[in-house]
Amino acid sequence: MNPLIRHEVRASVSAEEWQARIDLAACYRLVAAYGWADLVFTHISAKLAGPDEYFLINPYGALFEEITASSLVKVDLHGQVIGDSPFPVNPAGFTIHSAIHAARPDVACVLHTHTVNGIGVSAQRGGVLPISQQSIFVLASLGYHHYEGVALRDDEKPRLVADLCTNTFLMLRNHGLLTVGASIPDTFLAMYIFETACAIQLRAQAGGSELINVHPQIIAGAQAQAAQVTRNLGGALAWPALLRKLDRLDTSFRD
């Protein structure tokens, strides 16, 4: 029995919020399934529809592989927990996510990871190199934010927001990767591409041969190419298949 399942939550929220909870719990499970989790120390948030500035984030201390729809914590932009959740919230997670949600009304989801591949590339002065098909999609909408220590201070927020600007991808130097999107599926797909670009780069560099760069004109047209490949559906194209993958593994993310 998963101790994070709280059956009373479903009856207390709207159908729209419950669907958002399922999708966000699925996103956490997918991050775990693809090996991007860092025990309990990274975070994904989703903005809830409606006039109130509320968003969902993970219960601090839970592994991503055990997070459920009912365990997600609802908070406002001031860090106040909404409702009677017994679970705490990661203060660093709140600092990063609240800053972006407050500044970017177009962003419905923020996903942050501490993967070995992501941190490895974030520590390289050149950052993401134009050496793969995945990298061109990242480079078409990428910002960099210099490391300022564990993200606990409010005075870092404006610099982080400025460095993200209107981009989809943000490389946190010496720290990890961050993606944003208009939906949870879009944000997950962006992270899949970002993580893959970093993994390819490290493997290519390990080969020891001279690397071939993609032509800048191809990078300039990358966003239009991405829309064509996904039929302008973004992450929604792959999301049903990803949910089927999770259902084959463990359906408890829906509880």
C-alpha cells in the first residue's frame, strides 16, 4: 500500500484539477522511469487553471517513483500550502518554480533535473554544442543561468527569470537542466530532448575525434521543423503512449 495515496483528495477537487494531478504525477513517474531523478531533490510543478495563483508540486521526501495524484501539494505563489496536505514542500523548489510561474503566464509546467548528463554539460564553458539533431531544437530556445548556490534566496529570482527570458530551455550552470511549457506533456518532451542532447554531447566528446557542428541556418529554422515533426501537437503527440507505458508498469500514479 502506497502511504502517499490520499483517497479523500479526489472528492475535494475539481475534475480539471484531478486531471492535472494525474498528468503531473505521471510526469514524476516518467522522470523516474527514464533515470532522471535525484532521489527526492528535484521538482516539477504545474499551474492550476482558474483565477487563483495556485500550482502543484511534489511532497518533499517522496521518491518520484512513488508520487501519486493525491499526494501532490497545492501551494500559492507565497509558498503557503492550500488545503490540509500533511506533506512539506522543498524550499529550493519553491524558489525556482514560484519565480518562473509568477513571471511567465504562458508557462503551465516547470521541470527541473539534476542528471549526470545535464550537470556534466552545464559545467562546460561552451554549454550545449550544435552537434546533434536534438541539440538544434535546444539551441533555438536556450538560456543560461550562472550558479549562485542552493536556490533559497528571493534575490536570485529576477536574475533566473531574466536568464530564462522567453525560452523553453534553461541550463543552470554547475546545477542541472530546466524546461518550461504550455502543458505538462510539452514540458516533459522538452526535457527529453534536452537530456538526450546532453547525453549525445558527452558521448561524442568521449570519442576523442573532432566534432562536426550543425550549420547555423539549420538551427535558425529548428523551431519550425520541430512543429512539423510533432504535427504542431508538441508533447501531446507522445503523451498517450507514455501514459500507456506507465499503466503497464504501475497504475498507482492515478490514485
